[in-house]
Amino acid sequence: MNSKKLGIVLIFLMISTFLLNISTIIVKADNNYEISINDTDYKYIKKIKKGSFTFEYFDISVTLYNSGPDTSDDMTVNLIDEDGSYNLTGTLAPGEEKTFTFDNHPLIGQGNHNIKINFFPTDVNNRRVKNTGSTTLKISRDKKENNNSVPGFELILLFLSIVIFYLIIYKKNNN
């Protein structure tokens, strides 16, 4: 092969390699999914005393939602407490809501616990603002359950009591 043909072949190979790399980068950048935390919740399970330590066990749930049109990459839900860091992984289809539960998770001590929850693609190269985030969950064994009261009802009852009291006083003074 003469040098002119060899040069053309080399240029063709270089351009092909360049275009192949660019197309891979473009496909990688087009991950079009948006992950957000929809809900966090917990349930008290039990308390165990081991030596001088008391452990409270909880089921801690984190619900993620994919609002984008593409299936997510492998996502990591990371829980950080006073004792360490724990991970669960999974993918989310478009429009899917998925709950990741840390079952029987032990926390040292009694009282209130602050749990940091992070989520992000497991592959560091795929992390973007639209698919990473975090929140803090405050956990206590004495979780206040919904008491089914109507918000503001107490104020209405107080107001009615004052009006009735005023009417009774008014009626007494005018008789």
C-alpha cells in the first residue's frame, strides 16, 4: 500500500474511533430519569438491653419516585446513623415508586435519633443533581400517631365556650 492510501485509512480509523467515543459519551449523558424522595417512615419494633447498652430496633422505609421517562441506573439508598452507614440498591422504572426498607435496624440508646438518608446512582459517573438527594429523618420510639382530631376544632370549641360564658353573664346581669 502506498503512503497516500495508508494515510487515508489511518485518518478514516481515527475519525471512526473519535465518532464512536463521542456517541458513547452522548448516550451516557442522555440518562433521562429524575429520582426524588416521596416519603420516609419508620416503625418501632423492639428494645433490647445488651450489657450496659440499650438498642432500639426500627423498620426504616424510604420511598423513591422516578418522574423521568427512562429506567434509572442502579440506585443506592444510603442510611447514616450514630453507628455507621448502610446501603440498599435497586432500579426504578419510569413512573415507578419503590420503597427501600432497612428491616430491624438497630439504633444505640433510647430517645430521639437523627438519621441521614441519601440517594444516588451507584455508578459515580452517572450522578447528577436530578438523580441525587438527601433528607434527615427524626426517629423516636414514642412516635406520635394520628389522633384523628380535626385541625382547629379546639379553637372553635374554645370560642364557643367563651361566647356561651359571655351570654350567661350577660343574661344574669340583665335579669
